[in-house]
Amino acid sequence: MKITEAWIYVIKMPLKSPFSTSLSKVTEREGIIIKVRDEEGTIGLGEAVAFSTPWYTEETVKTVFHMLKDILLPLILHQPINDPSEVSKRFDMIRGNQMAKAGIETAIWDLYAKQQKKPLWDLIGGVREHVPAGVVVGSQDPIEAIENISMYLQEGYKRVKVKIKPENDYYLLKEIRKHYPELDLMADANSAYSLKDVEILKSLDEFNLLMIEQPLGIDDIVEHSILQKEIKTPICLDESIVSLQDAKSAIYLKSCGVINIKIGRVGGLWNAIQMHDLCVENNIKVWCGGMIEFGISKAHNIALATKSGFTIPGDISSSSRYWEEDIITPEIKVHNGGIKAPSDYGIGYELNQRRLKEVTIFEEKYD
């Protein structure tokens, strides 16, 4: 195939309610939607999930736009592509910028699946048509968090993640466990702790958490290995796993029991699939993380989460979790604790052109 035209849409939407972590508070979400078209007019959709500021990774919406326009699109436009897996290899000459790479690469996967007249999840070897859905509770106030959890359980979610930090961890989890002793519960620390906090982290073992996500440094693998020997709760690595080699190193050092695979963080769907396969081979649990993203990225996450290793519910919530109205049609909805993998070709969702126009703050075409 050849990509003959591409579009970049920079969009902005307010969240229905603020989303807080130990690193940042998000009230408004910027993002980039990528649309590509081949010689026959088939469209593929991707999304770059960087934030406006570099609080999660070093990438931002502005740096992603620069990389897409000036570096990555020229490597793709009018160049023969036999298989989407080639795209990641073509981008190997460019260091970093994983979210920018993933934005284009996922659009090409969607296009390719449509060319092959297959749902994307089926094309990549998915084995389940119903993807279990988890949800993130952004509030760190115990009363509000418990109220939110009650609401999400009524909506059918089966797994809940809460954000913690040193001044708000034990008591928050204790109060949640009082109300929900059997809940599949995990905690995300967003690198808020150090090895000096071992005793605090040990105390969290009593809450029987599914995992504690990224408690130490965002680029650390070694100290997590030390911590995992000290605590019973499985450590899940997130920010520090940005490549297949990072995953291999973490497995070798026994730094974790779980890896959160985010397509944007690891540079694309092909890299995510390879990481999934590596973890399955080494008995490391995986789940699909979320980025407070729009519907295009969620749709790609749904496809990935149909792979056999994704047994833990991912951060793949309904469109209505964050947005008054998403940019895709139909909107993503959780039913009976999960989301049905779409039967339509590609990602199975299309752009809501009216809504896209309403939230677009910049648009540019390339050919």
C-alpha cells in the first residue's frame, strides 16, 4: 500500500470532571488525531496521546506535531508499505518520540485491516470478543472515591484503580477496603515513592491489591527489583517500560510481576504486540493502560486487549467516562463489565465529523 494523503487534527475537549495524579491535575485534554488515505481512498485513523505538558513523558502535543509534520510523515507518504509491522522498523532511525510514532503507526494498522476486510483485533490474533473493562478513580478524597467506585460498579466495571501518594495512601486504601473487601483493586503511584518508603509500601500488602503501579522512579528498573523482593504486592511497571529491551531487562532483573502496555508509550501497536508475546512467554501478567484518551486510541486499545495475555481488565472505559460527547461513532460503551470487540473492518469505529469539527483547534493536510 501507499499513503497518498494524511491529515493532522489538533483537538481540545474539557473533561467532565478533573483527573488527578501525584504528578498533575488534568481538566482539559488536548490531543492529535491522524488520518491517512491510500490510493483507493481507504481511510485509517490513529491518535497521538501526548499531553499538553511533559508530565507523563517528555512528549507534548507541540513536539508530536513537529515530529509528525517534519520527520515521520515524510518517511511514510508515497512510500511502499507491505505490512504495518514495517512502520516501526522504518522509525527505528528516529530516537524516542514514541507517541508520535504510534499515532501514525496505528492509523496504518487501521487502514491495513480495512484493506484486508478484517476487524483489527482479528487481524492481530485476538482471541476474545469481549474485553473486560476497568476504570480509574482520579479523586484522592476517600468519601468521593468510594462514591465514584459505587457508581462505576453499578455501571458494570470489574476492576478499579486509585491514585496514591505518600501523604494519601494507607488511609485511602483502608477506607475503600472497608466498603469493598472483595473488589479487584489496584493502586497507581506515578513514581511518588523512593526506597526510603519501603515500610509504607510494605504496609499496603494487607489490602490484597492486584498490583501497585510504578511506585518508584519513572525511568527505573533496578530499584523496583529491590523493592519487589521486599513487598508481597506485585509491582506493575508503566513509565519505565518504553521499549522491548526495557521489558526484557525488567523480566531479567525480576523488577515486576506485571507490565502495563500502552500503545502510545511503547511506540505503536506492533511493539505492543511483541511486548505482549514476550511477557506471555515469561509468565508476566499484562494489561492495557489508558491515557485519558479519545475514542480512536480507545478503539486501538480494545483491539490489543483481545490478545490472550490481557487477562486483567484494562483502562478501557466508556466514552462517557471522560467526555460529554466523544469524536467517534458509535461511542464506546461498557456492558456487563466489558466492551464487545467490533465486527466492522479496522478499528470498527468512524470519526464523528460534526464533533471533530467542533473540537478541532488546528487542521492541516499533507500530500
